[in-house]
Amino acid sequence: MARPPVLPGPRPDWLKIRVPAPEVVAEVEGLIREQRLVTVCEEARCPNLHECWGVHRTATFMLMGDICTRHCGFCNVGKGRPGELDPGEPQRVAEAVARLGLKFAVVTSVNRDDLPDGGSAHFAATIQWIRTLSPQCGIEVLIPDFRGSESALLTVLEARPDVLNHNVETVPHLYRRVRPDADYLQSLAVLRRTAEWRDAHAPGMRVKSGIMVGLGETPEQVLTLMADWRASRVDIATIGQYLPPSELHLPLDRFVEPAEFDMYHRKGLEMGFQRVESAPLVRSSYHAKESFEG
């Protein structure tokens, strides 16, 4: 069992969470268990789980199992050799979306570098099933980098999600420690190619990316990263506080003050982002529907 994280002092008041609507949380959890699905809400120990499940009746579905082929130091998802793909999973995710009556669904995955297409066809099938069972539902996909494969990215784009999200997670200076199996420039290329395809084929689609702060970055490095996002024509940015899932994960460097988050929000709007979600408890899919509509 993972031990609790070691934090630099007590959690500030702005990071304390109210737990609402336990009966609705139990209902959503029961449906997820019944459908044999995995959510990133649970796997990542997201601090907003009870709000999203209990108030908004939303969950971020995680495709292709709960074992990742990469070794990011911040992530609580299991690492190792994944199992076989479940061909029935895309339909079951769509059925859960329909039964929850979602107006907006978020779908992500573990990294599957063991698969020739990185799982891109599985993403596309899930989008298509949701479109079939819930044609009015908006869809955001939070994708891996597919090892830079343009054909894999195109497979997902041609399924026409409303939002394509790919997180860069941290500033390039920290990549070797935080994302040892990834490449910052490759992630920017995913975002840039997505924006180019959007401009040519689906002007209404949004491009989104996010990072965590509190890992040792400086505000100047964050602002430089945000400028890189805008140069890649990212529309929506998310910036939230890193909280280590356990003491076995990367240590927390600092609690970022709300005023600094407010500064990123203000500067981001000045840079031209359509939406900047910047606050301690923001996560990549937090208030995803509101961000898309806003």
C-alpha cells in the first residue's frame, strides 16, 4: 500500500476540499464498477473526484487498462506490461456516458507504447460509440503523444472530438526528472499538428494542454511555456497544483500561492488563450464542459 505523501508543511486552506453528495458519488461509482471501467479520477487520486462525481455527475474515463508503459515520476497509475486490449471497452464507455446522461464526456488513456498505433484506433472507436449512443454529447480526448506518430494522431482527429487535449505536464527544464520517457518538443509538435488539422478541417474544435506547478519550476519558465503553447495555437490552458500521490513519487517543491495562479490566468488571457483554468485544484479535465463552452 502506498504511504501518504510528505508535504512541505500542512495543506493550506485553499487546498482543502469539501466532500458533497455522497449518494451521487456512490451511484456513479456503482455504474463504473458495473461497466468494468477505469477512471483517471481514481487512478490519479484526483482531489476533485467527489465534486465531479457528486455535483457534476462526470468522470474521466481511462481507456486500455490501468497499467502504463511509461514511468512518469508524478503519476499514480501502475507501471509495467499492459494486458490485451478489450474490444468491448469503447461501447461500454459510451453506454456509461448515455446512462449518466452526460452533456460532455472526457476520455483519456494510459500510454500504450506496446501497441503499433499507440491505441489511437481504440480512442477513435470510443468517440464513434459515444456519437452513436449520445449524439448531442460533447467529447474531449486527452491523448498521449503516440511516440510522435502523425498517422496515429490523424486517426483520432478524423473521429472528430470536440476538444483534443495533450498535456505537456511541466516545463522543459524538468522533463528528465518528471517525464523521462517523453520529449517536450514532441509534445509541442502534437499540439501544433492538431491545430493545423483543426484549421483545415474542423474550425470548431479546440486544442488544449495543461501543466502542474510546484515541482521546482519558476514563474518565468511557466510563462515561457505558455508562450510556446500559443505559438503552437493552443486554445485552452490548464494549470494546477502538483500534489504527490505518495512519498514514493516526486516530492513537492512548494505550495503555489493563489496570487501566482491568478497571474498565470491574467497573462494567459493577454497572450490570446480562449480560456485559462489556473487555480490550485485545477486538473486537466476539471470543468472541461465549461471550458469548452466558454
